[in-house]
Amino acid sequence: MGAKTRPQTAKRKKSKTSPAPARAASMASVATQNLINMVAVSTTSGAVLLALLAARHF
């Protein structure tokens, strides 16, 4: 008796889940943090400049 064989079917490719949403969230988080840092640096430097101008005036 011969062995029964099944006809070969095409193998299914596993679909990779796209890391796009995670990457977008990460980029948004980094951009927000950079914006906060820029505002903090600008505020600090502005305060220092105002203090120097006031010290020079008096």
C-alpha cells in the first residue's frame, strides 16, 4: 500500500504587526519633551538676560 500524501498548499506568511503606531507615539513623546526643554531653556535665558540688564541699570 502506498502512503497517502496531501497536495502541498501554499504556506501562509505571518503578517508582521506594523510598529508604526508605537513609533508615532514615541516620536510624539520625544517631540513633546523637546518642546518642553526648549521652552525651559528660553525662559531661563530670558530671565538671566533680564536680571543682567536690571543689574546694569542700577
